Amino acid sequence: MSEWRTFELSASSWAPSAYLRSVLRLAGDHPLTPLCDVVEPVATMDRYDESARVVSPSNVSRAGVVVSARGSSGDDGARLGEALRERDVLVPGRGDGPCVFVSPAHASLTFSGFIALRPVSIEAVLLWGLLTASRGAAMRVRLHSGAIVSRLRVTDLLGCEVSTLSARDPLLQRLAQILPHQPVQLATAPVRESVWGIRELRGGANWSAVLARLGNEHLRYRLGDFVDMSAGREPTQYSSVPKDGLLPVADGRWAGGGSPTRWVAPGGSTRVSPGTIIVSRIGMRARVCDEEMCLSRTVLAAEPRADGRTSDRSPLAHQLAGYLNSEAGRSVARQFFSVVSGMLRLSPRLLRDLPLPDPDTLREFEAISPDQSIARRLEALLWPA
């Protein structure tokens, strides 16, 4: 039997959490508690000066690490030791990005664009894990509201229900082991000086590459020196389940560390071989494919050349992909590519001309994966299959 209710959803009263029951329930016999009963929202109205290094949700990688900052724009924010305390949890006000577990490593930073929650009667690491895991991130996105700019409101977030654990539960120790403990290494900081240089730009030279190399004279190579570039096209017919004879489609989500969601016939799109680097057009996430795949239009392919300098393609592919995923590579790319809504936007020509360090330096980046997504790691820990 169905139950029907009528609500007045005018612009002044629409609050998703008032009508949709949002629950993050752990497996087992754990009590559910409204979030508003176990946390306190923190007022983040500190005013920061021009020298502040400001972190917004777009400055936090999918691994949960603060990787960059921008100069002050005179907005409101929060700093550790002023509005914030250690073990507070910062929830992105927009998008599904990772939450930040405030620690002493963040002492020199100002956070803007987050909802700050202070755990009162819930373990801070559990709160961080629940809201950062894949289903917690999806729940946050479902609660976004707004006619023009969709964002998460603190009242909607506090209306959620979450499982709580005793302080001695062994799951808390495993969560603490996943917490990002890497030191904060910022790629950008307020710059108060100009850089001047003279370059010859005849013959169709790429001025973006020239500008990106100013102050980075060690970047003597370009990606096109090592790889052949190709672009994908969107398949018109595909299967949503794997079948014999079909190849998986490499798209932007796959390049960021996800699993294939579409499969096509070998002639249905641009085909690439194992060892090819797949790079998402939006966000510049890179991943080396280990099987034959077809490309969607949301990615570019970079196939390492088998010449005298790059005879062993597999290590080179992983080194180049690691550099593209690293903050060192992304710092150069921010000078080089257009940035739309905080995301890098690529074209084949610009990616081909991306400045690179020498091959010996590239070896340092081989172990950097596409995203090392903290959300998926937490999902597997909190809700094992």
C-alpha cells in the first residue's frame, strides 16, 4: 500500500533533509543518531589578510590531501587556532570532494567554502570517514539545493542520521590508518613579483609553453617528445555490461581511477593498446591502461614511442602518468591550460606541448596513481562487500 503526502515546496521552505531521510548506517547493531545531536557547526567568519594561503574544496585532491592554495581575495574563512580546532571536520559546501580532517599540518592555511563541524559525542575520525566515503559523498550531493547556485546547506546536513561507535571499536583504529598524513605541500602561494623574459615566437610557437617555462627552466622537454597523441570519439552504440568481443570504454571517470561502465565493439571508437596513457580532458587525471580499450571523447590518449630513448614503454608510461597526476605536473599545467570552475581543461595540442623535466627526474613520479581515491578506500572499509 502506498502512502502519499503533500508538502509546500516554495523557495523559502524547500529543505531536502526535511522530506528525504538521509542515513549513513554501518553494518551491524550500531545506534543511529541525528547528526545535529553529535556535532556542533562552527561559525567560520574570520577575516583573512592579503598574505593568507586560502584553501577551497577544489584545492583538495581525491586522495584527501591539500595540494594547493590561492592568494587572498578578501572573503571569509577559518583558520586553525582561531575559528578551527584540531579534529574538526571540514565538509565541502559544493561537490562531492573529500572532507578535511583538521590537523596541525593545516596551521598556516585558511579554509573557505567548507562547512566546519566540531564532533561532540561522535569520534572525529568516524565523522570524517562517513561523510568522505563514496556513499557519504553521494548523500551530500543529493542534499544540494538552490535555484541558481546549488550548494549544501548546514541545516540540511545536520538533519542526516549516522551510525555511532564506541570509543574502543577496532574500526576506529583502521579509519585512523587511512587518514591522509602526508605533509601539506602547496604548489602556489601569493606572488608579489613579476617575471620578465624575451622569447622568439615566430613560426607558430606555442606562447603558452614559453610562459609556463619562465621560472621553470629545468623543464627542457615536452610531452610530445615522448608520446604520440590521439583523441577519442563518443561511441554511438554500447553495452552497459561486459560481453564477449566487446572492449571497455576509457572515459574521464575511468582515467580518475574508476571502473569501466560501458563496453563497445572494437570498431565503435578509437582503439588503444595496453601501455597507453589515458588522460581526462577535464581535470587532467592520467592512468595507464593494461588492456585494449576504446576511447570516449572525454579523454585523450598518449602512446609512448618505442625509440632508442624510450625502448621500455611500460615504466615510461607510468612515469609520465605519475607526473601528470602529481602536484608538480599540475602546477605547471595551471600556467599552461585553461582552468574552468577550478578544473584543468585540455586539448590535444596543449597536452602535446606540456613542459616536462628530464627523463631521470620523471622516474621519481612512477608510483603516483590517478587519484588514490580516499572515498573508495573508506567505502571498502566501512561497507565491505
